[in-house]
Amino acid sequence: MIEALLAAALRGNPVRWPASWNGDMEERFIQAARAHGIQSLLAHLLYHRGEGQEWPDRVRTILAAETRAQVFSESLRFVELRRVLRALFEGGVHPLLLKGTHLAYTHYPSPCLRPCSDVDLLIRESDRQPAGRLMNDLGYCPGVRVSGELVTYQTLYQRDARLGLKYEFDIHWRLAEPQTFAQLASFDDLACEAVQVAYLGAGARGLSAVHALLLACVHRVAHHNNTRRLIWLYDIHLLAAGMSEQQWNRFMELAGQRRVRAICASGLRAAQRSCGAPVPSFVLSDLIAKTPFGEVERSAAFLKNGRRKADVFISDLRALPRWPDRLRLVYQHLFPSAEYVLRSNNTSIAVLLPLLYARRIVRGVGKWLRRRSPLDIF
């Protein structure tokens, strides 16, 4: 019921607060808006449509307060984002903006309407060390994240700022970590069609609309268990709204080449239902009809509800063509770097490593076998 009201607001439908909802429902509504990442967006849409005045004072007050906080924090992040992008560019690393931060500055009316916990950047794999040095020079430290060249294709850099803010930059050298999607598109393929994001400085570039839409459809499935988080679906809605017929044709071509037709069709349909995304009928028909009869895309398995980490691991093994790589993947999952194990356990006592590895393996069994709900969005 709450999600239905939120989705209706995003679609532009008239929204009225149900008379039967009490104080408990007010709290649940606020929590749901936060979980879906749409507090500021919701307040913006209702204000510009002249709606929501009859909503409870507490709900309107909290939405307004969180919008002001988002405007303030985004103004600080904007300055930091320009500083980091300029330093990387001048240092010879030319990243591409990805996901939420990219869309915040290209498709949303205001960047503060698209909250992001971090900034996602894509670089060439050969630029990993130069990028790391530049981030260190800027005061950033690598976060605690599992290691292994077949396990992860990104490094998180963090820096504490004033007023309790933390700046985080997630630097990727591939678009996705599951092996099924690891070769979705190379940096050079994406850079050839990249677009300037002039507001962020002369060297700021992001994915083309076609590639951004492809990634938006894949990301929520590959990394987030096919969740229906509304801010991600609204990303798809805004991207779809700006696509030309030529861009749609290019999108359908890429979806077929990368064998993610089913995932793209699923994302577009979900954005249509929840946000009213203007997806031409010929696009969905093409994505479904051009899958050869009887053929099932390997990536479509990620659309199933309740997938476990073990299921993703098995798909990773199947996606790797060589047995040495498969064995290396198993080893890297079981025995990540000693530095990671020590840091993740908040200790520097190396003699404890055998015990820490054993505890990690035992504890990991339950996590890997637990089935996750599509609404497990964190």
C-alpha cells in the first residue's frame, strides 16, 4: 500500500493521504521513502504539482527537512567532486561517471534530487595504480573491501570531511562484478560514445544515454537481487524519456549483443509500471521477440527471486572458460588477502590469521546459503 502510493506520486497520478492511516503509518511511510531513496524527489514532485498539502504535518515537515539537508550536503559534495575529477584528469586518468552521480547532473532537475552514497567512476584497468596514487594525494584511503582480481573489479576510497560528512569514490575498472556481466562493455567502448558533463568541469565525462540505460537495467539485477527500489526505476524512467528512435535502436542492438535482453525488458517494464516510463512498444516487443526460440540467456537467471550468494558464485564459475581461473576464484573467495582479513576484524595481530580465516569460512556458509528477498535493498 505504501509503495503503491509512492509509485503513484512518481507517475504523476493524483495522490491523497488515506484517511485511515494513523501515526504508525506515517512513520512507515517516511521509512519507505528513505529506503527507496526518494524523499527529496517526492517533495519536489508534490510541490511542483501543488499536491500533498493535506498530508500529515509530520510527514511534510520531515520531507522538507531532509530535502534541505540533501541540498546542503550535495553542495559540499559538488565542490569535492569537481576537485577529484580535476585532479584525476590533470594526473592523466580520464574517468567516466557512472550510475546515480552521473544521472544527477545530466537527467535530474537538480542533483540534490538524486541521493548517492558514493560516486562511481570507471577507469581503464591500466590506470588503477595512478588513480590510487592520486586519490591518496587527495587525502583518500582505500576502504575495507574483499580482495582478489576475479572477485572484485572496484576499489572504494574514503575521506572524512567536516560536519560529519564522508566522501566516498568507488573506482571501477569493469562495469559489474558478477562474471556473467564482467564483459558487458569495455572502457574504450564506453569512452567512444561518452558525453561531456560540463557542469562538473572540462574533463568530466559520463556514459552515453544508451550505455547509461543499459547499465541502469543491469545494475539493479546484477548487484541488487532484482530489487524494485524506486530511485533506480526512476533513473530508467528519466533515461527512457530522453531517448530518440535512433538511440532505442542502438540500445536494442547492444542488449542483443551483450545477451541481456531479458534483463533490459524486465527493467523497462518495472520502470513503466512504477514510474510511468515512456517505453515504446516496439522496444519491448523487439527485446522479447529476437531471443531465439528455446534459448535462455545466462544472465536471465539473475531475474529469479531469492537468489543466494552461492548461486552467484556458481554462475561465476560457469562464466569463466578456463579451469585455472575457476580454481583461482575459489581460492580468492576462501582466502582473501591477509591485509583485508586483519582490517575487517579490526586487528593487526598476524598470528591470528589462521583462526580468522577459519572463522570467516564457517560464518560465510550461512550467508552464502541464505535466500535474499528482492526487497533486501541494503
